[in-house]
Amino acid sequence: MTTASPRRRASVSDVARHAQVSVGTVSNVLNRPDRVSEATRDRVLAAIAELSFVPNGPARQLRAGTITTVGAIVLDIANPFFTDVARGIEDRLARDDYTLMVASSEEDPERESRYLRLFEEHGVRGVMVVPATDDVGHLLTLQARGVGVVLLDRPSPTPALSSVAVDDVHGGELAARHLLEQGHRRIAFLNGPHSIRQCADRLRGVETALASAGLDPAEHLVEIALGSLNADGGESATNALLALEDRPTAVFCVNDLVALGALRTLRREGVDVPGDIAVVGYDDVAFAAELFTPLTSVRQPTHRLGETAADLLLAGHDAPAEHVVFEPELVVRTSSTAPGGA
């Protein structure tokens, strides 16, 4: 059995030959239709339809001197939190006819740098980046070369880079304070690497809540390192937690995907939630309220994060850098509070 070769993509020259006009006339129909007579324009449009011609977007942008593509790099697009943020970006860009390209760094600085290079080679107007580490020197260099940069989901360590973030220290504090109010005095925190700002800030919030309650974090907090910031990582970390001799009575997870893995493991091992162990997540993604045991979670304004980041990027190089910080809120559900509880 033979497979047909893919059809060659029609070019501007193909359209010109088919319509019996010059390449310049085809270009005018595509970019300046008012300069072409109606009869000629109709002939060219008919040729475009017959040949299924699709204009080369980057080439048109270069000729016109305008760029309508932007990039976004997040830690993991499979995480519903980042999917929702990307939707906010996309909705804002669509109002001005911009196109979004999205990539995942997988928390890998080298992978992040590779995508930044590819985006720059593609000629994007700017990039929105969730940095994989605290080092933003490469982003400052990129901005100096004329590519707009906005830090996404983290505050900027420098006034030169615009940023949109949520107060993750306060978010961690909200989660831990809630668990303390439920009577828990030994809390596990399933956390990612401290090189990721969100992980470090949420840990600071937990420690602040414990200290404010007169409790020493060294005695009352058990931090368990995650191999990955997803459900599989949550399962592995929860297995480690269950093996502890002095088992914590509450678990705070750095995000809702990790919490999903934790809940899955606890249910499989016959551990009652919240009777034996209470669970709190972070992000309040769409599935949090739909789980077998609805998940208490720290809510972030995901769509507004994306919209605001896109707004800052589209403001252009001449606009002063801005730093926007949103406040999180705790959404209490069954996973941390027994029926009739506070």
C-alpha cells in the first residue's frame, strides 16, 4: 500500500500565475485591497480559494513592520492552573488580534532558555514567563534586545521587569492558619524545590502562621520534598508521609494536582479524610470541588492573572514597568473540615 505524498503548500507565485497577475498585485490584495480594482481582486481571491492558499504570517508581519505573536512559558501546561492562566492571556490577546504560543519549561532552566531562544527567533513581540529559578538575568538581557518581558505568577526581583503575581506568602499562611484553627498541631507540607519562588513563599507563609500561633516550625512542620509537582509526586510524597512514625494529622499541598495524588493515596490506604488526616491544596482549580472528597484550597484569580500579564506586555517598551499583586482566598470544603465544623 502506497501513501500519497503531502500536497505542496501553494505560494504567492502560484496564486499570481493562477490569477494571471503579478506577485505585487497578489500582495496588494492581501495587504492593501483598496489599491486593486474589484474585478482583479475577485480574480485573485478566487485563485486563493482554489489553491487553498494560506498567507505566511511571520513574513507578512516582517513586511508590514508589525508583530502580532507573543509567547508564554509556564512550568507545566498540563496543570489546570496554568491552563486557566493561559486562557486569560489568550482572551485578552484576541481582543487585539494577537496570537499566543505556549510552552512548558517543566521547571528546567535549560528548557526555559531553549524556548525563549525559539520564541525570539520566531520574532515574537514579547514573552510572559513563569521563571524556573530566581535568576532573571537572561530575561533582562532578552528585554534589552527589544523583546518585551513580563514575569508571570511571581513578583519581580528587579524594578526593570513587569510582573503579575499572587501573594503566595499570604496564601501559605491562610492554609496553615485554617489547619491550626481545626486543632492540628503537626502539619506536613508537600512542597517543591525552594528555587521555585512560589514554593519558597508558600513555605514562608506556613512558617509565619505557626510562629504567630506560638509554635516552633522545626517541631510542628514536616516538609516533604516532591519529585514532581503533579499527582504522581503527591502520591509518592504521601506514601512517605504515611511511613512516618509520628504521623502529621494534616497535609498542605503546594498545588491541587499534588493534593489530588495525596487524596488518591489516602483513600487507597483506608485513611479517612478529614477524620484521620485533613488535606488542603492550592490554586482551587476546577476539579477541586468535584472530587470524591471536595478539596479545601487556596484560590488564585487565574484568568485575571493571565489577562493582566497580557495587558502589561501589550503596553509596549515605552510604558514603565508595573508590578501587580493579587490576594488569594481560602475556599473551605470537606477535605479539611468535618461536617458541622468551622
